[in-house]
Amino acid sequence: MSQSKPDTLPEYATLMAAYHEAHRAEFETMIRDLPYSATSRVLDVPCGDGFYSALLADRMEPDGEVIALDVSRAFLDEVEAQPRANPKGAPIRTLEGDAMRLPFDDGSFDFVWCAQSLISLAKPWQAASSDAVAALAEARRVLRDGATLGVLEHDELHHLLLPWPTKLELALQQALRADFRRTKGAPEQLEVGRHLRSMCARAGFSKVDRVTYVTDRQWPLSDGERRFLEMYLAQLRNRVEGHLEASRAGEFDRLTTPGSSDFLLDQPEFEMACLDVVCLARKS
């Protein structure tokens, strides 16, 4: 499901790593809630930089195993360099491969984890033949009967809830859709989080439960939180540039330019919420 070249990290990798570190405590809680045991055989696909692979393995025992699979060799190098909070946890084995054609026999795993990857696939909200649903069906194939797939995604338009003025917020949503239409051709992919349950059902899972994890932050921010949000705002500026009318663009610039008296992150009343969706899909 990765769109990166095998030998280079994608542009989003640095922002993704900052996001993970700024919300590490919440992600640790999320992983602790997942239905697998300390001795399970777990697949993390696509594993990206290994952040989740390490969290999955750290709550396990040496008799368990995590296989971290990605099409990107650069990402797998990151996995292998990932520090472990629990050196006595389960081993992590890296493997280069395609999430659409998993190199495993049917029923090979006790749990499969897929985090923040479906949005990159073509038209995931549409027919059962879509790439996203096909990838979920492939994950189902390698699960043993009665085991569970965990999928972490978000709805891009409602992921980070920042204190934007209402009219600017509406304009930003339209601008994001326009940018995604220009770069990907299918702005509905931004909404993948709201379609997870139906996508898992189309992929053949018998029981699908949804849990939304909410992360709240307020001023003053930690260094890690501020670093992530500054990077996020800079990326947002690049994405909406040219898609906002002049009055909204000026307002947006004042709120997102470091050093401005109106810079969002310097306002004592600043607060935000982050919404992440986890679907747990059981194979009958």
C-alpha cells in the first residue's frame, strides 16, 4: 500500500514521525487495547518506519513475533534502526513485500495491523473491487479463523480539529479537496475514515467494531507537540496555496506564520483535538 520508491523515504515520513512522537502516549494506549496475546504471530502491513511494529512487539513476550512488511526498503531500514522500549519483547522480522500480494499462506497470523495506509489507495470508498477493499481481503486471507484485523485511519477533513474561524475552516476544507483532486484525482479518499466499517464488511469480515480515539492538547504545548504542529501547518500552507480566495488566504497566513502576533500556537487560548479511528474486523 506504500506509494514510495523502494529506496527512498516519502516526503510525508518526517511529518508522520513527528506526529507519532507527539502522540506516543495515546498510541501506546491504543496498542494495549488491541486483541492479540503476548505470544501471538502479528503482521504489521505496511509497516512504514516501524513505529507501530515496535509498540506491538514491546507488549509481547519473546515467544511471540512481529513481521514488519513494506514495499519500501528505506522504510524497512528505519524499522531495523527503531529503538525498542522493551528489549525483552517479541522479535521483529522485516520483510520486503506488497500488501496486495502477501507472501504468506492462508491463516498464518493471529493478528494483522494496518495503520494509515488506505488513504493512499485508489477510490477506497467505492466498489468491492477497489484496491483498498482488495488489500483488506488479502489481510483477511492470512488471518487464522477467529482472528482480528486492526485498521487505524482517520477522516482527513476531521482529523485535527484546530480553532479556526468558522468561515476559514470551511474554506480550508474546500481547498484541501481541491488540492487532493489536483494531485490524486479523487478527493473522496480524504474521507476514508468514515467508510472503514463498510470497507471491512465488503472485504468479507463478519463482525466489525469501530473505536474513536481522541487526543486533546492545549497551550502551552510541549516541544514535540509544537514541532509536529508547526510542520503540519507548513504542509497545510503548501496544500491550500492557490485554492483560497484573497481574503481567506490573508487570514490563513496570519494564523499560520510563526512570529505573527496571531500565530495559532502562541495563543494562550489555543486548544485542539485529534481524532483517530480504529476498526477491529473479525474473521469468522
